[in-house]
Amino acid sequence: MTEQIVHRRKEHLFLVLGMLFLTNAIVAEFIGAKIFSLEKSLGMAPANISLLGGTFNFDMTSGVILWPIVFILTDLINEYYGKKGVQKLSWIAAGLLVYAFVAVRLAMNLKGADFWLSSGQNQGLGDMSSAFNAVFGQGLMIIIGSLVAFLVGQIVDAIIFTKLKEMTGEKFIWLRATGSTVVSQFIDSYIVLVIAFYLGGKYDLIWVLQVGTINYMYKLGMAICLLPLLYGVHAVIDRYLGIR
């Protein structure tokens, strides 16, 4: 395989990985408005975890469904394009998120057509405009918290991944993938909650720490479970680029 072909394939690969990364990051922010019960979704009894003086279950934002995919994409981009590739896409994602939130705010301020306002009555929705605004109308502090947590988490992940790769070379993909996630998601899990609900709301700090810990446990568990997928995709990309 010639150097020109490899270069072209790397460009195509970066485009595909970048589009997947940006799509998952943006969609995760918007579907995160829904809080779901992991136990109920799996048909299980409530976990009733005793944590920091309270009893809690795995009630999380729907965005956590996609964040493990973002972790894998982050590690793959870092693997083949380095820290600069991850940071470039992270800043682009942050800019697109701001753009998307502004667009949604503009849509929320538009007056709904009469037929549309009553179109959800069969589903028990008396006013479609109120329903739309309730779903998409995330508070300013939640938006700020999400953006800050995303950027800090991605930058920290890229730095740690790069350092571990420098230490281990091409070996131990699981170490740099999991090691970077352990630290970056520890930070991410608490930043968004502290900014959005502790600083921006009237929620107790203990509650914030409890929810953050449960979210972190889930993210870490998913990162470990998805390691086989990371290795599989890594092998496919290596063959595509003619590395092995």
C-alpha cells in the first residue's frame, strides 16, 4: 500500500470518526433531558444503594447511553491522530453544542401554529408548545455545566491517554483506554452536577456527590465492558490502514 493511499485513508477515517464523535456528543446532550431508571429498563428490582448517608438507585440521564461510545471514539481518535486530533474535535463539538442550544432557544420562542398546539391531545398533551419547551428547555447552568464538563473531560482524557501511550508504546491498549477514562470521567461526572445543581440550583452537595458517584460507577463499568469492542474496531482500522 503506497504512502499516498494510506494518507488518503487516514483522512477518510478521521472524517468518519469525527462525524460519529460529533453526532454522539451532540445527541447525548439533548437526550440527557430524560431521566431513566436503569433497573426498571432492565426489568430488575431497585438497587437501593446506601451511599453517603442516603439510599439511591441507578436513575440517570439518558445521555449516558451514548457517552460510552464517545469514550471509544475518543480513544480511537487519540490512538491514530494524537492529542491534537481529540482536542480539535472537542472544541468543534463545544462550538456546535452552543450553536445547537441557541437554535433550540430560538425555536422555543416561536409561536406555535393553532393546529399544532392541539395535535398532541390524543397522547394526553394539552399544549404541544409547552411540551416542546419542557423537553428542550434546559436551564442555562445545565448547559454551562455540560459544556465545561465535556471540554475538561475530553482534554484530560487526551492528555492521560497520550502519556500512557508514551510509556507503553503500542501495547496495553486496555490500560491507556481505561486509565484515561477512569480519571477523565471522574472529573466529568461531578463537574456538570456541581455547576448545574449545586452552584446553579438549591440542591444539597451530598445529593450532588451521591448522584455523581452513581453516574461514575456506571460510566466506568461500561468502559470496561466495551473493551472488547475497542479492540475489535482497533483491529479493523489497522487492517484498513495496512498497519498489520
